[in-house]
Amino acid sequence: MLGTFQDELVSVFGASIGWFVGHAILLVTLVVLVIAIRERDHIINHSGIGRSEALDFGIFLLLTFALFFFYSSVSGFAFAPSLAIGVASALFLRWVVTILG
């Protein structure tokens, strides 16, 4: 499930400790997800983030991912430049839609 990151963990820590660290990462992620889902009402009511901010952030992430995919796959850019240009382009498009309407 962790892909090549698991292979790197095994090469750094060895087979048994790498296996343990990889599974610990998955377990901690699952526990945090369960806690977040169980406490979602508290998080929603007391975080200061409303539905519009969450929707805005979600659209920003989707647009960033789409632009990153375009720049890395179609244009053939490396990972870091694709991510940087994707984030900058998504922020610019958000600004254009928000300010210029």
C-alpha cells in the first residue's frame, strides 16, 4: 500500500523493523481518520472553518492536482516544477474567479 516508500523503509531499517514502521504508519493514519470522523461535529463547530472555506480548499486541491497531472504527464515536467506551477496556477485562477468574478 505504501509502494516504493515501503521499499525505502525496508532498505533503511531492515526487513522486520521496516515492516513494523510501515504498518505503524498505516495504523496511525487509520486511527487519526477514525478519530476525525467520530469527532467531526466538534471539528466542524469549533474549527472556525465553514462550509464555504472547506469547499474553496477542496476545489483548490482538485484544481492543483489536475494542473499537476497536466504539467507532469502531458508537458513532461519534473515533480517539483509541476507541483510549483500547479499550485501557482490554481492560486491565480482562484484569485481571478474571486476578485474579478
